[in-house]
Amino acid sequence: MSDKASFALRGRNPDVLTCIANLSNDEVFTPPEFANRMLDTLAEAWAANHGGANLWADKTVKFLDPCTKSGVFLREITSRLVKGLEKEIPDLEKRVDHILTKQVFGIGITQITSLLARRSVYCSKHATGEHSIAKSFTGDDGNIWFKRLKHTWDGDKCKYCGAGKSVFDRAAGLETHAYAFIHTDNIKTRLAEIFGGNMQFDVIIGNPPYQLNDGGGDGSSATPLYHQFIEQAMQLEPRFLSMVVPSKWFSGGKGLDEFRAKMLSDQRIRYLVDYPNSREAFQGVDVAGGVMYFLWDRDNHGTCMVETRANGQSVVAERSLNEHEVFVRDNRVLGIVKKVKALGDEDFSNLVSARRPFGIDSADEGNKTGELYLYTSGGDCRIDRKDVIKGTELISKWKVLLSKTSSEHAGQPDKSGRKRVLSRIEVMPPNSVATESYLIVGPFKSKQEAENAAEYLRTRFTRFLVSAILLTQNITRGSFLFVPAQDFSKSWTDKTLYKKYLLTPEEIEFIESTIRPME
């Protein structure tokens, strides 16, 4: 037994869990180093709440990973407990058996990941296998449970997760990705069924699946899932909850408005670590908008320590999360936003159209003789007035055309380390319309006002305030929440804007080191 335990728990070089490939960007394996970073944050919070006590020396604490893939969280927790409980339970075999049967629990997300997790934790794909380092289990699953479930279809989508029936209504034996933790109306009853009794977990930690295809957009549309894992975990009321998820929810994400409002107003979120570039957390994995992890402390309300890790540097500040209706990820941006808001200017977003401003599809090729000029991403043409479904009041006005797709990945700067943020910006004369590939800004009283507005959009100042919210390539009206409207009877430059909002040399340097000039 001692040989098997030491094999299972000693450091490996290389660690096999650093070598396996991710299943997809939706199901990203957590690197051991990153998992341990989260566990360090957890242990510090536990000590602060328990008079300096060592979390890993407590044989009563129960841990749950409700979305285990490689088993890395459970393995690293077990390793720490084996060391921490050495005095409490001197016998190694009894200590390991106690930890694995009484303290560490997981729910696999697929059959293959459940086998991988058991192999990582028990040294055997079956908990009762010959090489298993746990000896008291009577079932092959042990405490790492998996059972293939079916979605509950409500029309074309699953009523629990929103998965598309056309994609995930699969034959027996194929993975359905109907994750047990979120496919239930009563999570406490579900866990009692899984683990055979009423379970109260002290710590819930993990890296949930990020999204599933919802069957829309020719197979390209996806519904976020990670927030459902967070909400279910909170219903279980653990002492601590920590998960690593995409940062998109800060300001966007399909159907995440209510979730964002709840998270930002929840004073139990006491630590938040943000990685604008996901590659700094998960090597080689590009998650649009970056990733973050948080620590939720059930019994401790207050402000949150927000840490931004970018380019090998860390910026930390204590702050409230709900200062704005979206979350400003960079602490340095907040001071600039406060100065802008202090003048009480109207929101520029009131001038920005919603998506599909004229109701014209992006694939519409128009014609050669139409009475209206049509801006398209595939080459401009003409269109008949009768084909304009909405926004007809804008047709005869001066306005500004704005591409609704950022010029580069919002989370990844170019080689110079700066972003352009906005791409196509053009003044649109009367009798012109655009496809859904664009947003419309305006209307304006004259050509000069429209030109001044276009120049305003090209300033570093404006694009910086857009980038403070923009976490993906998709630009919407909401992306201009922090941008103030101006008097467009006159022109605006960065110099005049810096002066108007009393920006310091340091703040100006920050903006210009972030945003590159735009011709």
C-alpha cells in the first residue's frame, strides 16, 4: 500500500496532467499549477476565517468537484490532506483511505473523464481495482461518480441547459453532455442520490464546461453553461466556492445579464483573479475575453480583492464589484471612468443602433439599380427602399457606419502591445443603408457633425473607453456604456478630450500604451 500511495501522490516529472490535450475550448483541462494557485487562495481564506487553522489538517472537511475532468483538483487536494493529516492519522494506508472515502468527492462530466479522474486520484480507473490506493469502496465509481444522462427536451432545446436537440439527441452509447450537476430541479436531492445520503460540502471547486451548441446559427451558436454550475453550487451553501470560468460575463455573454447582476451584487465574492489573456492561465488555449477565478465565502461579506494578471505582472486593489452595471476588469481604468462620469455628459450609447439597424441580412447582395446605397462587408452595392425592413427614419439622415466586429481579438493585443478596437468607421450620406454587419451611429444634422462624430470614434480616448468593456470581438450598443456624448458641432481630438476630463500624464500614458493610433 505504501508504494502505491507514494506513486499516486509524489511529484512527477513531467506530471502527466500537464501533457494531456484539451478536449476543446469548451472543456479545458486545468493545469496542476493553476489548480494549486486556486487551492492556495482557498487555504488562505480558510485560515483567515478559522483563527489561522490549516485547512489540510482537518479530517472533517468535505470537498466536491462537480465537473471533474482530469481529476487535478481532487488529486491536489488529496496530496495536501495526506501531508496535513499525518499527525492526526499516522498510518499512511488508513490516512489515504479516510481522505478518499470521507473527504474527496467528484462528478465526472463524461465517461472518459471520469475514468481519467479516477486514475489520477485512485491510481485505478475503478475505485475497487487491484491497483486502487483506496481499500474501503464497494463500488467501482468510488466517490467519483458518472452516469450518462439524457437531456430533457422542451421543443428544440433542453429545458435545463439550452442544448440543441438537433445536435445532442444522440443514440445510446454516445456522450450527451447532459451534465448531472445542472440537469436537476433539486440539486440537494440529486447529490443525495449520487453519494447515498444528505451531503453538506464545505468546499466546492472546479472548472466547469463553458458552453454547448444550442442548434442555432447553422451550428455556430452556443449557450453558456458555466454560470449554471456556479448557481447550483451556491444553492448547496458550501463554506467556500471557487471556480475558473470565462471572463465574458463581466460585460456580455448570451443570456448572462441576470447572472452578472447577481454576481456583482454578491458581497460574498471576496477574491477575484482575472487573466485578460487566457494563455497566461491555460497555455495554448485561447478563450475569447480571457478567464478568471473567484472565491466565494459564505460567512464573510465585504468588498472584493480584485487581481489582474497580465504580461507577467499583477495589479491588486480592494473594491466593490457593483460600481457599474458591468465589471471593469482593470483597476487602473476605474479612475478614468470616474472622471468621465463626473461631468454628467449624456451616454454616447444613446446614439448607437441596436443590431440589424435596417433589418438587412449580412448575406444580402443587393442589386445594381436600387435607389439606396448599401454598405456590405462583401462589397458595397445598391438596394431597393422596399427591402429596408426597419430604421427607415435614418435613411434620409447623415450618420456614421461602424463595423460591429472588433479589428482584432479583444483580449489579445497586436505585436506592439496595443489594440485598435474599432475597425471600419465611415460617414454615411443620406439615402444609404447597411447590412447587419454594421452598427449605425446618429442621426446627425449635417455632414460636418457626422464627420466630427467619426473623428471622435477614431480617438484613442473613445476607443480606450470601449475597450474597457469589450471582452470579445462583438461590438454592441452596450460597448459604449462608458463613452460620453459630445457637442459634435465642433471637432474633438485626444488632446482636447484629455484636457476636458482632467486626465493626468500617467493616465494619458496608460491610454496611449494600450490603444494604437488610427488613421
